[in-house]
Amino acid sequence: MSGAALFGVLLSLAIPIAIILMVLGIFRIVQRQAEQPGHPSEEPDEKDDEGPTENGGEEKREEPPEP
């Protein structure tokens, strides 16, 4: 077996293994960030202490009284 063929075989094995390890590493980082208590989805904004709105994220507008 020539050197180029051996290199090709090793490369064809190394690339999928590297991709799998990268995906698992990214997944682990995302999971670790999601478990932190200061995650943005778990706390309301500091400027608004009311928390999530009741009507799907739209602000309530007070309409002027009708004359």
C-alpha cells in the first residue's frame, strides 16, 4: 500500500471522527450555558420587572376614553 493510499484512508477516518467530536463539544457547551442560573430565558429583563406579557409579547396599550 502506497503512502498516498494510506494517507487517504487515515483522512477518511479522521474527518468524520473530528466532526462528531466537534458536534458533541458544541452540544456540551450549549447545555452547560443553559444550566447556568443567569440564563436570559429564565430571568425577566432588568428594565421590566413584570415578566412575560400575557398577550404573546405585545405591549398593552391604553386606549383613550371615547367621548
